[in-house]
Amino acid sequence: MKPDEKILGGWIPAVLALLVAACVAALSVWWGAVNQDEGWYLYAARLVGEGKLPYRDFFFTQGPVLPFLYSVLPIHGLLSGRLVTLGFSLVATLMAVAFARQLVAPERRGAVSLAVFSLLSCNLYHVYFTTIPKTYAVGALFVMAGFLLLARGWNFFAALSFAFASGTRISLVLILGVVGVGLLVTRFRRLHWLWFGLGGVLGLFLVYGLFALDPPSLKGLLAAQAYHAGRGGFDPFFAVGAVSRLARGYLALGAVLFATLLRAPGFVFGVRDPELRISSTQPTANYQLSTINYQLKWMSGLSFAAVFLLQMSAPYPYDDYEVPIMPILTVLIAVGFVDVMARNRSASVGWFTVLVSGMCAFASPLVQDWMTNGLDRFWSIKKEKSELAQMRDVARKLEALDPDGTMLFTQDLYLAVEMDRKVPEGLEMGPFSYFPDMSTEEAASLHVMNGERLERLIDSAPCALAAFSGYGFAIEVPKGARTPDETVRKFQDRLHKRYKRIGLERNFGQNHTELELFKRNL
């Protein structure tokens, strides 16, 4: 048996990994919990497809790449949006696999491919968050494509890819800076940094140039960044909780890291492969390969650390913020694991990664969350259908009441997307559209709501139907604070005067609130 075949464990682990990955993907697509952001991003893509621009024509707080990309794809509702996003997730994983193969000796490439694929595609947490239409799958794709291009010496195109990553999720722009400085320090004589810099400048111009040159768009773009900065200061309590949940989500990756450290206590990600290490006074192809791999590992590791720390410094950091960069950490740990196990002549690396990933997916708390609506004392409340299926049923019910309509008055954007309907201007960000401290003129110029605009909208919105869940009128942006109960009651009373309630859907949507259905009074 060849060395790679020995640590790979034969072909059975690869087949098992494909089966587990298929089950995890199917579960995530159909049973994965619905998320308010799905509606926000897919609705933004619809607007771009109609010729509107983010920041100028509607408020949008992330980079512009995702809505432009999704606007040209055949997406009709949440299910097709999830399937498209799953495709991007798979490509991102394959990019991570290809990058990992660049960092190991040829006889270890099969083993590291299986390790990276298992740790990502068999991870229910990772697959779910790169299946729902958020920025994570596309961001991860551009990040891993950038590192793969960098590993192959195509620095100009690597920088382009990193720039598009920052145009998907703005915090990823730090990777451009980290890698650029790394190239400047490590490969100065060959001017790798210059080609990288040119690619980065061009990429950022392609992503943001149109908006920077248009004053209304620039105002909206800067306001979007003020939105992120306006949520308050750093709270270590929330950061620790986010890290804890992230560690639980990537438990299999932690097990592989633990196994690596157990066999090699001195292991660090950037260690050079002793099988390739040769005196620097006698340069050879192997020594150059070892040096380049060493530099790639540290540049990718520092890029991960920079983005990780930036996102954890947010006022309310969510663990899933880190999903787009977790393939970087997965590659580094998988490469170290395979190298250490190969040096120790350990077999069945493939079996270990597949089984650990599969068991962690099976034991994930997400499975119970998706199948139940919590507990009634000690009885589990089993869901009759998936949240996605429930969303589709509600959409069909409303559509039957107004078959020729084109509008829906709601802050639950994913319901409007499922019905293929528009919402009134200023609600494009759903529950994140209410800025009570803005003047009416400022709110109108940024296409968001303040109290006066929202009251007018309730009175005059040209919508025959309305639907409001527990998120309706409940969130004040940018602080993310609760809207005072008195204010919520005022909006609800106004809504009930203009609309007649025709139905109630319990345990609906994100976090299982009640969805009230309304028809406008004649």
C-alpha cells in the first residue's frame, strides 16, 4: 500500500464522507431554521435585478457583491436560494481542499483532501450557515479562491479574489492588508507584493468604485458603516459566549487539533516539513517549496486571526460571523494533522476525520432545534413540518386571498420573497429598517423608517395584505435595542385600525414567534 493510501484508510472513508455530506446538505436545505437575513439578502438581489443600486436606492449594510451575484441567478423563493447558496458552499469547500493540497507533500494529498472535505462538508453547523442565503458561502468562496491563487503564484488574481471577498462581507478586507504586508516582507525582491497590490486596487475599484464616485451612493455606503459602528461598545460576556458556541459548532475540528497535539506537543501551524528542510545555503526546489508553504501558512493564519478578532470585537458578536474564515483554520489544522500522523506512521487518518465529523453532526444540538419548538415542561413539542415548509404554506395561504396582488406590507422579508412580492419602500431591511432617532428627511434619503414615516406607511401603504411576526416594530436600529412597549402598541393599534386580522400562525419563522395575518379594510 502506498504511503497516501495507508493514512487515507482506503476508499471506504471517502464514500462514507460523501454519504454523510449529502445527508447533512439535505437536512440543512429542508429542515434548517429560517433566518430573517435570508429575506433581506434575496430581496436586495431582486431589487438589483430590477436595476436599483444598494446604498443609493435602498439601505444595505454589507458589501454589494452578493446582491449583484444573486440577481443574475434563477432564484424564486427560499428553497432555490438555499440550493444556489449550497452550490457556492461546495465550491468554497473544493477551493479549501485544493489549497490544502498545495501545502503537503504529494503522497499526502489524498489524505488531506479527505480531511478538509470531511471537516467542512460533514459539519452540520458549517453547512447550515453556508446553505442559507447569507454572505458566508460566497465570502468563503472568494477567501479560499484567493489563497489557492496565492499558493500558485497568481498574486494579481489572488488580490482580486480577496477584494471581492471584502465586497461580500466588509470585514474580510483585512485579509488584503495582512497578505499584502506578508508579501512585502517575505518576497520583496521578486515584487510579488506589487502585483498583489495592483490586483487589490483594481478589485476594490471594481467593487466599490461606482458607489464612491456617486454622492448619494457614497452617503448610503458610509451610513451603512455607521450602522455597524453605532451599536455600542465591546462586551466580553457576549464575545465569550460567541466563542463557546463556535467551538461547539466546530467540535470535530477541535478533536482533530487535540489528536494532533497529542501526537506532537510542539506542533504549530507554521512548522516547516522536516522532510523538505534543507540548508538555506544550498537552495533547492524542495527548500523553496518548504519556505513558500511556511509563508502561506503564516499569512493565512494571521489573516484568520485578524478577521476573527475584528468580528469578535463587535458589540454583539455572533458565532456565525466567523463561518466564512473557518475554512482557513480547517486547512491549517488538517494539514498539520496529516503531516504529524504521517510522520508517526499512523494509519486511518481518513477514518478518524470522517467518523468524528459524522458523529459530531449527528450529535449537533441544531438537529433538535430544527425538529422541535422547545419544551412544554418536560414534553418536547414536535414540529409538524419544517420551518421552510411552514413558510411556503403561509405564502400559499396569503396568495390565495389576493391572487393578483404584487405588494405585501411586512417586516418579515423572507415571507415577501417566498410570495415573490415587493414591500413598501423603506422596509428593504425588514426588522432592521426602523431608525427612530433619525429625522424624517434623513430617513427618507437613506430609505429607512423613523416613527413619522412608519405611521404614514401604515396609513397609506398600497397593500391589500399585511403580515407581522414578533419582529414587527420591535427593534430599534442601529442600537439593536427593544422598541419601547408604548411605541409598539401605538404602531399596532394604528395597524389594527387600517387592517382586519384574518389569521394567526403560531411558532412561525425565526425564533418561533406568532405571525398575524391582515387584510386591508375597504
